[in-house]
Amino acid sequence: MDAFFKLIAAGPLFFVSAWLLMIFAGITHADLGIVPFGYLTAMVVTIGLWLVVAPAIGAASRAWRGRRHAAAGRRRRARVPRW
């Protein structure tokens, strides 16, 4: 059930990140040498970024979670002398 709520929370984040991309592209267009673009183009670019970045984040979190659980298991298996 937790994944469902995370998915719902990602919706508004998508629209906000597309809006921020549009704003920052408009601010820095002269420095970057690009033409300022609108909200729809920002949404397409955001979808592309999310499709590229999301699998990398998922893989990194799985690796981190596995490493963390392995470290916790090593700590649990440590022998404590009994008196």
C-alpha cells in the first residue's frame, strides 16, 4: 500500500518539476544558448529525464538497501560471550 501512495505523491511532483524546468530555462536561456520553451515542452523533457533517472535511482536504492541489510545481518550474527 505504501507504493500506491508514493505513486500518487509523484504526480504533483511531476508538474512542479516541469514548471521549475520551464522557469529555469527561461532564466538561463541566454547563458545556455537555447530558445526559451513553454510548459508542454518542459513536460516532455521532464518525462524524458524521469525515464532516464528513475531506473538509476531504483537500482541505487536497491543496492543501498541490500548493503544496509547485509551490514545489519553481520551485526546480528556477531557472537556475544556468555558469562
